[in-house]
Amino acid sequence: MDSTFGFMAPSIPLPAALAESLGVPRPGLLKRERTRLQLVQAAIRVFSARSYAGATMQEIAAVAGMTTGTVYNHFKTKEDVASAVALWLADTLCQRIADSQAGVAEGAQRMAIGIQRYIWLARESPAWALLMLDVSAAAPVLLHEIRHYALADMRLAIRQKSFRVPSEAAAMDVLNGSVAQAMRSVAMGGPPASHGRHVAACLLRAFGMEPADATEVARRPLPPFPALAAGPIKAARGRRKA
């Protein structure tokens, strides 16, 4: 590797419960998919070290141990790389959080779990949280993909009469903005460990729950992440269907 890029850390620390789902490519991927995934993983390291704005296609190639031409064979622009990173983050981290909600029937509790998991990630791995915030600004597809999961939980809570919101779109903006700011605050070392629970309670109240009910739901223990099923990690190719 060119010494110009020697500042790169070998990896970005991630909580053990999530690390396996974002690990090295598993057997079963075609060569082109494996190369694409390696480029996405290299881009994650470059974006984390340089920020999206400061990263270059040449740096991504160098960190991946490939030529710049190989990068352009898979991605026409840096924006395309950011979109691929966003889709990969959504299809892995978001799905992992959704897996931990399996068996939870209450939409309000599912929402509280999701809120707290993202803030938990910011506390456990600030670099990943800041990376997600940076990529979401460069590639809105990340928020679009996350929205599928959160909106389903919100609609379930509305059907169950737990939430009463005048507008789904407005409620989702409140959710996205509040969680993103909470992640940023926690990643920068500000609020105490109880911050995720308090943010969840505030948001449940904002969506129409009675204060005591919102507090009770937000205080429930977070369910553990289930064991990861064996199978190949897919390289991000395109937008998942709604």
C-alpha cells in the first residue's frame, strides 16, 4: 500500500453483537460481488478517516489494494460509492436491529428498541455512528432504507392505538432528526448512559403516548441480538423494494 495512506486504521471498532454481520466476505459470493464488497469496506475506512467530503476514489483503491480503474469498473462516481455504503449499512445494521425485535408485538416497544439501539451504537462505537451520520448526509438512500423499518413500527403502533400523529411524514422527520442528534451528542461524549432511554420516552410521548406509558415502555430491557444465521453477506447492489 502507498505510504500516503498509512494513516488508515485496520478496522473500525464495532460492538461484538454487530461485528460478525459486518465482517469479512463469507464463502458463496461471486468474484465481482466479493470485489465490490471489498471496495465498500475500504470506502468505510476512508470515509471514517477522511470524511466523505475529503475522501477520493484513489484512496479507496489504495486501501482496498486495487487499482483506481477497478474502483471505476464498479462505481462511476464517489456518490455511487456512498450510496453502496449506505445500502450496505442499512441492509446489515438495520436488519440486525430488526432481528432483535423479533417476537415483540407492540409497535411502541419496537420503536423504543430501534431508537435506543442507534443511540447505543453511538455509545459503543462512536466512529460507526459518526460514519452513518456522514454517509446519510452524502447518500440520502441510507435514511430512505432505515425509514422502511421505522415506518412499519410506527404504523403498527398507530393501528394499536398507542400512537396518535397528525402526519406520518412529520412524525418521521421528528424521529430522524431527534435520533440523529442524539447519536451525534453521544458519539461526541456528552450525555449519560440513560440518554437513549430518555430520548425514546420523549419521542413516544411526542407520538401520542401518555407520559407514564411512554416511560414504562422505554424502560423495558432491550432484547438481546439473536445468533447470526450462517450464509453469505451480500454486496450492496441496489435499492431494496418497499
